[in-house]
Amino acid sequence: MSTITNTSVNVTPETPTFLGHSNPLENDAQYSYFFNGCFIYSYNHTTGHCTCLTELDVATAAVKPYGLADKHYVVIGDKVYRSLEQAEKARNTVVVNEAANDNNLGKGMQLPAVEDFSTLKSLELIEKWFSKNFDEKWETYRETSEFYNLIQYYLALCCDAYKRQPDPSFLDAGIQLYLSMAHYSWINPSILHNAACVYWLADEEESALDCIELALNFRYSGMASLFNDEDLKPLRESPRFQRLLVQYETLKPKFNYITLELFEVFENFSVQQPESFIRFMRSHLLKNFRFYDISELSARLDTCEDDEEREYWQRLAALNNRYLYNYMLVDEPMELLTEEGKANYQRFQQYRHYRVLNPLVFAKVSEQLFHHAHYWASKHKGNFNQRDSALLSQSFQLFEEFNVSTESLCFEKKRELMEKAKEYDIFDYMEQLAKY
């Protein structure tokens, strides 16, 4: 058994002292205990959850194998009890939260592996896969990039098969599949690249040009290769093709910025879709495109030369600002121990000065920095080094930014955000800290 010592030396909320740890159920649910100069709190290594133990008297508290005890209270894990007898009765009810791990997704419906087969054999396998139980496969795989890669690969195979054996049925099959999934081609615009080739080989010039224009509107990252595709070489003489090429060259400096066309296709195909798929589509927009700040949009509107152009930018501004407030990073994972979480944290740094960013995002990032600091402190045997303390300091600063950003809001909107922020550990922690 260890005891709490040196609690009065250099202890602040940004440099809390480690008191000890416990394993109440003798499994992976280890708890660490800290004193921040005001009150004791726990950190659960399994869930990352922090609990403020403000009832405890730091002068008499001692660390036990099961938790903490002072002259009035007993803590098992992070649950406070009035007496040891009461704690013993409750000990078997301590719940350890373990993340569910479901590996059965798509069982028996794996995407076909066709890399090692000939063009015709690969076409046959993919056709067979798409033709059987498609609705079930769509439900399983629509939130995976591999599904859309399979579509564009199939279209490329249709072109290759036709060039080897000029059978129009290859092109007809490609067009049929493209039309069935055209609504979602913006998720992987390389589908439009290959669809343009299929249409051109099928002597449908305008349809091929439609695909190229859509790829441009959806900011296909491979536009340069599309314009230089040998399969489309005869199409380069088309005046419409030339206009699209000039438009692409003009757009290059800000080619990765979001477009009205992307917003509209997202809005149109988010209707009556499962929430998880809507989040997948929103995440696609977030990860692949840059959004505008109000100042950028205002400057663009000031330079509009005609009513049609002004209307385009006004509609884009409305959707851009609505997305930033309602969705931007609100639902995205922020766990800084994962690559996705780190990427989202970098996006937060990119967008944090945007005036229409939802204030709740500041509280969310503050929460993650708060947990991240304690995670690393636990790796340092409970000691907060300079980096850990810096993370805590950043966490507190961001939470203060959340509070400041809500000051100018109406009462109802402020109350709504505060209710959501209460779900975060940092909210309770800062609220308790303010009482001292």
C-alpha cells in the first residue's frame, strides 16, 4: 500500500501530482489517482474516463489496492462509498467497460479478389458479385472505399476488354453499372474518368464530356491524367473539351476547395439514408476538400461580375457556413492515439479561426487533449512531464475559448451547447475547479 505524499509541493491543475494506482478487479481496469491542488480525481486506463472525487480529504486519503480511503469515504475504482462495509457490498457491481469488437461485417460477402486473373475472368467475377444480393452488399460495403474502387476498376476492365475484343456488350455492361451508381460517383471521381472512356469508346461523345465535367465539378484529383488519357485523345478536338481544360487550368490554384456541386450532391443523396452512411459522406467531404472562411467568401462575392456568378457563390456560402457549424469535426473521431484522430486534430488547427465553426468543437478537442495528457502521464508512471503539462494547459485554454465563443449566443443556443458539453469529462473538471 502506498500513501499520498508531497501534495503541497508545486501542485497546480496544470501540474497535478500522481498519488498512486489501483486494480479493483485485478484485471486491465487500472485506475490512477491525481491531486491538482484543489481536489483528488481518478483516471480509468481502460475507458480514459476521469472522475472528480471532490468529497475526499487529501490530508487523510491513502491509496489502497482497490482505490482510495480517507477518514469518511472509500473509493473503489472511481465509485465513492460512505463506508468500507458499503463499498464491500458494491465491489462486485463495479462495471468494466470493454469496447465491442464485431468482426462479422460482411461475412460471406467479401469483395472479390481479381488481381491475379485475366481481364475477362476478372470481369466475369465482378459481374457475378454485383449481380447477386446487390442490396445486401450495398448495405454492407457502401461505407468502404474498396467498394467504389471496385466500380472504377470494373469500368477500366470494360475498356480493356473492348480494345482487345471489340464486343459492344463490354461497353454496355460498363455503362449499365455506371448508371446504377452514378449518384455516388462523387465519392470516387475516378469512376467518372473510366466512365468517360467507356462512353467515348461507345461513340457517346456528349455523355463522355458530361462525365469529364462532373469530374471537374467534383474536383477529381486525377484531372491532369484524365485530360491526357490516350483513350480520349480524339476527344481533345472538341470545343467543349477545350473549354473544360481551360476551366481546369483556371481553377488549379484552389482546386482542392469545396464546390457547390459537391454540397448539392451530398444534400440530395443524404435524404432517407442511414445516419452512419451520412456520416461517411460527410467525412469524405471533410477529408478531401478545403472549406471557405467567411472572409474568403465575402471577398469572392465582392468580385462577382454577373448575377449568375453571384448566385453561385451566395448558394455556396450558405451551404459552406451551414456545414461548418452543423458538421465540421462535430462527429469526427478525435482520439489522438490514432492516425485518424491526429489528422482531425490537424484539421481543427486549420479551421479553428473560422468564425462559423461550432464552439462545441473547441470543447471536444479540449476533452481529447485532457485525456491525452493523462494517458501519457500514466505511461510515465503517473508523472506529468513538460509535454503532459503543456497538453493540460492547451486543454484548459481551448475550454476557455469554448466558453468565450458561447458568450455572444442567444440563451437557447448557449444552453443547447452547454448541455452537450456536459457529456465531456473536462466540463465537470473545470466546473469543479472553478469552485475552489
